[in-house]
Amino acid sequence: MTRIEDYAIVGDLHTAALIGTDGSIDWLCLPHFDSPACFAALLDTPDAGRWLLAPAAGGTCTRRRYRPDTLILETEWDTGAGRVRVTDFMPPRDGVADLIRIVEGLSGTVEMRGELALRFDYGHVIPWVRRTTTGIHAVAGPDSVQLSSPAPMEGEHLRTVSEFTIKAGERVPFVLTWSPSHHRRPRTIDAENALTGTQTYWENWSSRSAAEGPYRDAVQRSLITLKALTFAPTGGIVAAATTSLPEQPGGPRNWDYRYCWLRDATLTLNSLITAGYTDEAKAWREWLLRAVAGDPADLQIMYSLDGRRRLPEAEIPWLAGYEGSTPVHTGNAAADQLQLDVWGEVLDGLSLTRNALLHEPDDSWDIQIALMDHLEGAWQQPDNGLWEMRGPRRHFTHSKVMAWVAVDRMIKAVRQFHLPGPADRWENLREDIHKDVMVHGFNPKMNSFVQSYGGTELDASLLLIPKVGFLPPDHPHVTGTIDAIQRDLTQDGYVLRYRPEHSDDGLPGGEGVFLACSFWLVDALLGAGQRTEATQLFERLLTLRNDVGLLSEEWDVQDARQLGNTPQAFSHFALITSAFQLHHGPSPQSDQIITASTNPAPG
């Protein structure tokens, strides 16, 4: 199967398609990120649906790239008969979804082959297809797709095949349009006009960026990727565009990441605000407030794109899984877990926006008070922890630290912004939680904080202790933890979340190193004054991106390949934050944006 790092992404701010180096679109959910896939070859074989468009001789492309500062992908093949380019893009949504591919002859004459296999409901449903004057029209249940092109099309083994010759200077467009089957078929858009409009959109969007310095290109590509993972109608940002890409090939650690995680709140907001994208940050904040509204006791760790709470986990038994990794999941049962850290993540993120964005009274203060009131009586409970462990609940150190963060941010809101609240009582609670963590979460024999109270296992989330302001970055407990993680929780210098074989997370097998956690180590080293080591690790991490700058969730050190769902928002947010801090200097803590005046970096 195509390696995870061999995929690029195009999208229309409602959904996204994954395109391999062989010219095959192997994943696309319509009409939204979390809708059933009509191309699911990513998790099975081409029989599960795909759209191939490449030289008839086949093979991996010679080169590919995104047009600068856009989400327009250009893939080129050099063949013995000539050179050809396929340009792939999705115009920002205007009511219906369009996926456009333009074949361009660059030199010589090249025989091309297109093969469209629409398989709705994750490869399960084959549509009825009939010819039209411009191509084909396919219908199955709620879904309608039309494909228009001047190229010839023929039915072949329940696929639509297009075989044609492209000469230097010629351009042949293919426009695939989805609409609800009960609607009148939309008019086909002009591919060349759509290309011009899409390029203008992305160039204008990128021109707002504050990214600068030696890592500007990597940061901007990450920002564009995050924009591509944004669901424009609500402002929610999905964790990844895919489901069930494995953390261990052939293993069961395969989850649906097409939802919005509260743990991403502060990292999301800090990255967007620092980069100059305040509109996107405000939209994410509004999504967050809508999602968490309700009884604070019912706060979930994740929600759907529109804030829906019910995300029932189910298996898709007819898909064989990526490299045999089963089960393939839709939905995510972790939504029902208790993770106390999310109260801290939410209140930290809202504190950040209060500091950076709001120029009027905080209209979400009543919600924040309600969240704080609940946490005040719940912080001493065991929980499932940041990593959604499916084993027994424990007193995770990170969860207690984030409870401290929640209280700290509420106190600051009262003291600095004069919002109403029992700050004196909260100050006593903040001190109690701090003492509790220092006594139970730190192991003197190891000279390190530990994953859970009374344990001896390490956890990458402990690297966030200085970032959230629980302790100074040069505190001996912090530097001792950094040393312990570098010594005992890394592979080839990259950081594991934890060691599954010792942490009783309720699942068999292992996983790769976690890319976001490795960026956290960059930040921790920088805060501790180890700038050279931080820079070296960051630049090594940049080499793990694929040829068009994308990162998945994890990295397999042994096989030198990406693992997990892709592209992964958590990885790209962390890259952006680390890059800005290396350029501008470390930020004081997570509820403060990174600016050049915060703590300028040397040189």
C-alpha cells in the first residue's frame, strides 16, 4: 500500500482529499470531513473507491509540490515519451463540493489513464451511473456525483475509465462535483476560472501571515494545512482528515480523528494568534464556547465539527484496514471518558484569548465560572488522562497540573481583569493542588515527575509543566524531568508519549514516537536555556515531514516512516509554536502569545 507520507492533501474547508504519489485519490469524505468516504482505498484496495489520473505506464511521480502559499498540488511525471503535470485542487466551498484535476502536457506526447471508482459509504455502495453530454452522473442514496471532462469516458468493470493522449501545451480538465441527490444537478464550473480563483484565495489568505525567519516556509505550510483542516461553517478544526491509520501497522490502535479535541484549544489559539490569524482564532473560540455550553459535569474531551456530542464508535468490517490494521473505526468512544485536564485546557485557552483578543467584557465568564465550580469539587478524582487510556482510571500528574492551570487562570481573570469571583478561595485551592502535585507527582529517587501518583513511569505530558507556568523552566524538578525523558522515554532522540508495555493503557501492541511530544521537548529545552539542543532537535523533526511538508501523528524510528492519522493538526500546531519560539524566544507561559518583544532570541 502507499505509505502514509506519500499522501498530500487538497481541500475546500469542508472536507479534504488525500492524493498519493501515484496520482490516485485514495480518501475523500463527502460532503464533510466526518461523512462516509466515497474513496476509501486508503483503508483497503482500489475496490473500495479511488480516482486515479496518471500516465498509462503508471508509477510514482517524478516530483510534486504545492504552488507557493496555496493548497494547489502539482504532480509531475517524466516519461520516455514526454513530461506531464496533474494539478489538483478544491475551490473553497460555494454550496457544492468540487474536486478538480487538470492534466497539462509539458513536453512530448504522453498516454494518460484515468480510473474513477465511486464507492459510497466507505466502499460499501456502488452507485448507478449514466452518461451525460459532458461525462457521467452517479447516484446512490443521498449522494450525487457528476464528472465532466472533454476526455473520452467508458465503463469498465464498474469503473469509469478515461484513456487519452496529452501533447505539449494541451490542458485537459476533469471536474468532479458532489451535491445532495435530491437537489437539481448543479452547473459544472469552469476549471481554469476555478483554478485562478482558488490560487487568489490562498495567496490572499497567506499574505496575512506573520510567519518569518529561517523556518517561515515550514510554518506557513503548517498554517495552510491547519486551515485546510478547518470546517468553515463552524470554525472547528479536525484533529486529522482520516480515520484508522494505525499507530502500529497491523495492530489495533486505529482511531477516528475527524473530530475536534478540547486538548488542542490553547495550542490552536496560540498558533493562530501568533501567526496573525485572529479571525480563525476567534472562530475557534466561538466553536469552543458553543461546544462546552451546558452542564459542566458533561464536558467531553472531543466534539463533532458542529459541536455534536454523540460520537458512537463503530467498526467497518468490510474494510481490510491500512496494511491489515483492524478494526477500521468511525466515531470515537473516548468522547465518553473523564479527562480532568480538559477543564484546564478550556480555561487556559479562554485566558489566552482574553489576554490577546478581547477588547470588550468577556461574555463567556458565566460559562467559565460554571466550569470552575465543577472542577473545584472534581479535581481529586482519578481519570483516564490526556492520552485517553482505556485501562483503569488513575491520578495522572498532568491532569492535576491542568487543574492547577484552570484555577490559576481564573484567579488572574479576577485580579487583572476585575471579573467577579472568589479569588481568595481559589488562591487557597491553587496552593493545595500545587502541594498535592509536588508531593505525589514527583519521584525524588528518579529526580523526575511521573505519569501518575505513586508510579515510576514517565509521560511526555510532563514536559508541559513549565509551559503552563506550574514551575519555572529552569526549576530543578523540571530539568530533572527533561533529563529523565531524554534518557528513558525517547527513541533516536524523539519522544514517546509513554511506554505502552508499562502503562496499562488497555490495549495490546505499541506505537511510534509522538511528533507533537518531540516538539514539546524542543520547547522545554529552549525554556531551560539549552538553545543549541532545542534547535538541533527541531531541525531533525523538520526532516520527518514528507516531500510537501506534511506530518502525521507519529514516526516509526525503525522503519523510517510516518504512522497514524494524517495530516495531524496536533503535530503542525506544535511545529508552529516551536518555530516561533526559536525565532522570537520562549513565551512566558501558555496563556501568553509569542511575540518578538516577549523575550527576543539571541542572534
